[in-house]
Amino acid sequence: MSAVDNAKAALARISASDVRINAFTAVLAERALARAAAVDATDATLPLRGVPFAVKNLFDLQGLPTLAGSKIEHEAQPATRDATLVRRLEAAGAVCVGALNMDEYAYGFTTENSHHGATRNPHDITRVSGGSSGGSAAAVAAGQVPLTLGSDTNGSIRVPASLCGVFGLKPTFGRLPRSGSYPFCASLDHLGPFARSVAELAAAYDVMQGPDADDPAQVPRPVEATLPTLAQGTQGLRIGVLGGWFKNMALPPARAAVDKAAGALGALMEVNWPEVDRARTAAFLITNAEGAALHLADLQKRADDFDPMTRDRFLAGALLPAAWVVQAQRVRHWFARQVAASFADVDVLLAPATPCVAPPIGTEWLDINGQRLPARASMGLLTQPVSCIGLPVVTVPLWGLDPAAPHLPIGVQVIAAPWREDLCLRVARALEAAGVAAAPLAAEA
Amino acid sequence: MDIERYVDAQCELLGLKLTAEQKPGVLRYMQLVVGMAPRVAEFAATLTPADESGNTFVPVAARGGDA
């Protein structure tokens, strides 16, 4: 198919399904068709030739205000150019078709956005899609587009990938440039792709690598291509399973997903990181304070224009004692050192991505092994300690592990040491090749 | 600990005017944070001066570099 035919097909799928899913906040038909025609007109070798994609609406798209899931940013000046990662995907031949729904300012795990509506899970539209990159995961699961971008501060790629049953990559902190994206918490923000196969994920990731001076948090590293390494499989890799917190805060279907993946990989070793709950608390405090400080001027002038789902948390975050936040950063650093040492004995670790499968929209409370916890915040319990120290993770979807909801997926985090995205992707590909992990289209897509 | 008094004082300092609708949620959330923060603060007290912050500054050039 030509790029124009691909773009037209994606636009038709979005038109047919988005009334039900509500993944998109902007569909850019004119832009997409013009870009696709330009792709068709060139003879250049393009690794993503004609691949339609869409981005969480915190990525700058030229000519649109960057909403970041808010009402307030509707008043912002339109972006003057695309975000760096959008430009890199389009330079590789991909075609951007639109912008995707999210939790306001990325502060949530469910994409129950009061301004733009909830994004519904394509595998069961009574359930949440996860968040904050819920539109990004749902659009891939529904087959609207084969590739999307999202962001992950505390789990916002891995949680929706788990709940919507798609593959998601959160690279190492500092790997991909964030320039041209609306920040949430600069100390913890990552960007990354979603796709329905590991090869598509790796192909997109590879073309997005490389330095960009406009993101001071990016670590200058050469492009380290992963697509050519996928066929190496798991040979020679030491694979373990995270215990402790990662078992205690997971319900039986989440633990069963890890057991199934571990069984397929022959991963017998259990690894226990120290003080995981303190690391999670550190991430919680840093996020709350930094996120609030970013929006302080609007909180002072127009707090009621925030989504009620985020407003009170942002207001409280502005009030935190500075010493707590500085101490949280020190604890984070200590935890990163301890975990780095654990990778002397293991190359890849497995852990559940979410405590459970997608809950119904509007769920307020979860019972996790006897603890009654707020449902929305708890969806990130198992992802926060990992992103807190910037480790690369691929989330892989498994199926049929919750007897009460056998139609729903749940994700497993495949975690490696910093800068070893290649290992995460190799193990994810091995699970996909073995038929253990898969991202089928939603039945009604 | 009188959370409400702390919230009122901090809001005054920062120029935040909580409405009657906002305040209960802010107080609930502050109570949650006050319950969690000691997990970090107590542990941080055991660290040494050599345990640096996870937040480090990187010198930068003027904007305008490209990808």
C-alpha cells in the first residue's frame, strides 16, 4: 500500500471506532494526507515508510495548542513546530494522523479526563484504558494506528500498555529527547512508543534515538540500534523475577502473568530490591511537588479550571515542605545505587506492570491483598519504583489470567540495567515468539 | 499535627486561595502525604553526606540545537 492509502485507511478506522473508544482529541487528516503524499513521492529508503502514528496530546504538533489533557492549555499559542520525536518519526517515513487523550497534565493512571471524556478500553469499553497515556495505548489496541507515542513519569506508558494489551517501551531516563513535549515532572519524565509487535516497537525506538541539545536531561549517547538484535533471543541472559513489594502489591492474575512469563523463559531466580516502598514514596513526593510547582501560577489564578481529578492533588503538592522533596531525591539516588548492584547477578528482571486487570470506569477503591487502597493511584504501585530510577522497561501483554475477566490482558514489566533497552526488547521478542505475549486487535475494532 | 493550620499558612504564603469546594480534598491529600512522608524522611536521616541527590544540574547551551 502507498503511504496515502495507509493514511486513508487509518483515518477511516479512527472515524469508525473513535466514537466508542474516545482515544483521539485531534485528527489531522489534511496534514496526514499531505505528508503521506510527500513520502510516496520520494525514493529514499525510509524504515517507517507510510506507517501512520499518533501522539499523546502533550507532544507539540505544529499549528495546534499542546493541550497536555487540560482545559487551560486550549488558550495556549499553537506550537510553532513538531516535537523532536515527531520530527524523527516523520523523517523516517511515518505519518502523524492525530493527537491522543490523556489524564490532565499526565497526573493520573486511568485517562478518566473530565474535560475530554474517558478513553475507554478497546477490549471492554466499560473499563479504563489506563493512563496517563491511555489514548496512546487504546488507539493501538483498537487498531486505529499501529504506532503511538506516550510519556511515562511513574508508569504512564506501562500501565495503559498493561490494561489495553499492547507492547510499550519506557526507555532509560535520559535516552530519548523530551524537547517539544509538555513536562509533568522533569526529574522523572520519559517518552516512548506503543505498538502491537516488538519489532515495530524496536523500529520506532531506533529512529528516535540520538542527541538533542534542547533536552538537558538527555544523556549524549550514540544510537544503539535494537532491531538487529531481536533475533538473538534470550541465549546467555540471566533472567530473574522481582519479589517482595512486586509480589505483595499484585493480585493473583498479575502474579500469574509473571509466573507464566518466567516459566517460558526458565527464570527461576528471585531478586529482592531493598526499601522499594520508600523509593515509591520518594517518587510520589517528587512528582507531587514538582508537578505542582510547574502549575503554581495557574493554581493561584484559576484553580477551578483544573480537572477535579487532579486539582486538589496539585494544590496540596504546592504546599509540601522542601526538605521532604530534597530528601526524596537523596533516597532515590541511594535506591538507584542498590539496584545497580543487583544487576551484577542478573541481566533482566520480570515484575507485574499493574496490580490487576483494567477496573471498571469510575472505580474508587481496590483491595490489594487485604489493603483497601485508592484505585487510581494504586495502578502505579508496581511501576513507580522502577521509573523512579530510570531503568528501561518493555511491558508485554499476557491474556486469560483473570478468571473473572478472561477477555482482559495484563502486562509484565521486562526490566534491565540502564541503557540496556536491547535486552528488554530481546526478552519481549522471545515471549512474543513463544506465543506467551501478544497484542491482538480488540474484537470490535 | 494541625494539618489545616499548616495548609492555611502555606496557602497564604503562596497566594493560593482555596475555595470551600477545594479545601476538603486538599486536606485529605495532605493527610495522605503526611502519613507517607516519614517513610522517606526517616530513611534519609540514615544516609551520609556522600549520598547525593538524584536531581543533578547539567550545564546547557542556548536553545536552538536540533535533533
